Amino acid sequence: MKYLYGNKLFWFNKRMFDISVSLLLIPILIIIGIMLLVLNQFFNSGELFFTQERMGKNCKVFVAFKFRTMSFSEKITRKYDDPIEVNRITPLGRILRKMRIDELPQILNVLKGDMSLIGPRPDYYIHALEYLKLVEGYRERYVIRPGITGLSQIRLGYVENLETTSQKTSIDNYYIKNLSYFTEFKIIINTIFIIMRGLGK
């Protein structure tokens, strides 16, 4: 993957795109945040945001931001291969997930440099440490910044066990080895399609 670091112009353009789009989305983040502050009083009582330690570039830990979609605490106590507790997702939270709105606060992570708009999905840090030992090629997917959306996100959505994490890893590593402006463009178009159709998971 030596070419990955060879095209400095590509990475510069990608970072400038990340910053520009994230800044444009800040007003939308503020408006939706204010709306959710009101709606949460009736449909999802509790804090507006959910923070969680995720694995980032070069397997370093960072704190990711999301809109809270579950009742009470979203602190993860399940093992890396346990199913997601879907019964804790509130009706409002389910809508946020389907429209991928819960991911919008991660533009703050993009501006901080923790994430990119497009890249492999960053996993919960404790789970990711297990995947490093159990999933072939998993470490390689963190040679670049993780993303809010990406090739595996649009193909698989949320994944929750070793088998699907292995599939996700293969897709992410394929993406990394075949980076191009056209690939980035296709991912953006497919993400917009998913949001418009409410096909998020």
C-alpha cells in the first residue's frame, strides 16, 4: 500500500473536502440539536449527546460524538460478539438511525482531525482491541482516518459479530487499496440515497 502515502495531493484534497463540508453542516447540526432538545423531553428523555471511545487512525483511541438514540445509558457492557440491544433504541432514536442523523455530530470529530467524512467505520475501542486479535487484516483498516460513511457502511450497515466484522474488514481494506476520487464520489452518492430513503440501520 505504498501508493497510499505517495499521493499527497489526494490526501490534501480529501482533508480540505472534509473540513469544507463539515463547516457547511455546522448550522444543520445546531438546528437539529435544538429540535432534539425539545423532542427528547417527550420521546427520548435524557442527554442529547452520546460519547464513546472509538479506535482511530493507527489504532489510537479517540472520543466519538453522536446523538443519543437509546433510552437511559448507552454505555456498552456487552461483549464484542453479543447482539445490539435493539429493544433499548427509542422510537425517535430509530428514526435518527434510519436517516443516519445520529452520526451528524461526528462532523466535530472530522474538524478535530479524528475522522474523515469517508473511511472505515471506527469501532468501540474495547471491542476493537479484541478484533485486532481475532480478525485477519483488522489492523490494516486503521492505516487511514475512520469515516462517518464508507464502503462497508453503505454495503453492510451496522455489524455486530465476528463474521460480519470480518466481512467489513475485507471491504474496508479493498477500499483502502483502491482509493480514488471516483470511489469517494460513489460513496457520497450512495450515502445520500440511503439517507433519502431512510435505509440506515
